[in-house]
Amino acid sequence: MVRADAGLQVTVSQTASLPAMFDFGPNQGDPDISSHNPSAGPLCATSATASYNPPGGTIQNGVWFAAPSKCGPYPGPAPAGTVSSSMTVQAKQFDTSVTSDTGDIMLAAINPATAVTPVIINPGQTATINVTITPSGASGSKVSGTLYVDDLLDNVPPYGQFAADELAALPYSYTIK
């Protein structure tokens, strides 16, 4: 799960036992980005990398993937090989001193075991979500941040995906006593 933020960048690196390449992108499929050889040479190599830093600096949130592909042609069946991929995301830091009774789906970006209990709010309805800020630091320290209100969409056509968006950004500040 990638959190959509300004200044975000996604980088994928791959090493393989056979010449290979990869493509990566959000689970919804757009943009679909291909790897490139980090040195001057063929597209298919045992080492490949690619980064995505879009104009405007905001990328699509949600689940992202990287899928390797062996490069052929081969005179017979494609040989077996191994691949290791890593994805690095540069984004805003989460403030772990802020929690809510609903949880935070965006935390799945750094902890896939994140539990959430979303509140369903139909048109014309309201709801209260309790938020707890547990301060830490020296007495007299001023703390400020932004509380994001997110939505969660599930079973989105055509592939039954889920997505989340930041609907509102509420600034807060306080002084530790």
C-alpha cells in the first residue's frame, strides 16, 4: 500500500540469475513503468532498476506491484532462474503518537498487519471518530502535525480492488506540559 503524498518517489531494484526485466506500477495498472539497465547495455540484464517521480510529485496511492520477466528467445524451454526484487517508497512520515478508534488504512504502507474498522457514513449522515494523541517529549515542547481523514473504497470494479483517499487534512498543534 503506497500513501499518496507530494514529493513521493517509488524505486524498484531487481537482481536475477538470468537476464530479466520487470514492470511495476499501482495495482490498477496505470502508470505501467518498465525497468532499465543501470549501466550502458541491453535492457535485459541480471541487474535492473527504475524509479517513478511524477510531475507535480504526487503519485497514486494503493497497492503497488513489481513483476519480473525473463528475456528470450530461447532455443528450447526457458531455463529456470531466480529473482529478488525490492521496492522503496519515499513518503511523509507517520505520526505514531496519533491513533483513532477506526485505525488507519494508510499504515498498511509500512505494516501489512494493520487492522482497521472503518465507519460507514452514508450521504447526509455524520459520525464521530475518536482520536488520541499521546505526546512524548520535553515539557514545553511545541508539537504540530496534520490529521488526515481518509475514505476506503472496497470491491472497486472492474477488478474488485480497494482504494483509499485523503479527504481532509486537519492541522493540529499543542504544547507538552
